Amino acid sequence: LKEFGPHILHFQAKDLMIDRDGLYENGIFSMGMGWQIPRIPGLGDANWSAIFSELYRAGYPGDCIIEHEDRAFEGSDEHVKRGFLVARDVLRPYCR
């Protein structure tokens, strides 16, 4: 973000958890298979305060798009809606 911040035209909030045991077993060259676990923004390992701090410093004027990718929030319309509400509540302090 520091290097390319002024050139960012689109921002998509995506989060994930890193399974340390899976990373050890599969390695970084597994392209995330076996150790990257997709999560709703706010429920993974991303540091949203640091991310938005860099976006503000870069002068990013655009929207924050929520990427809904979390198996815990799939299976029904109600689960999907709940996932978006969780992400909204986590990201709201950083967004206009």
C-alpha cells in the first residue's frame, strides 16, 4: 500500500486466517491451499486499522467493497446477510 497507494483505484476488503500448522505442512508454494482460510472482514488476521491508515495516507477517495467469502456464513440467505452485517460493523469506523 505504501508503494502503490496513490495508484489504487479500487479497494476490496477480503480477510483470511492463516492456519500455521497447515502452512508448515503445505508450505508457501501451495498457493494457500491447506493454510489460507477465507473469513468475513474482521474475523481473520487482517489489520484493518493499519490497512485503512495507509489508504487514507495515499488519499484513496473510493469505496470499500466487501468480499463475502466465509463458509461459516454460507448456506442460507440469512447466513449471507449476517456475514455482510458483521463485515459492515467491523469496517464502518474506517469508511465514510
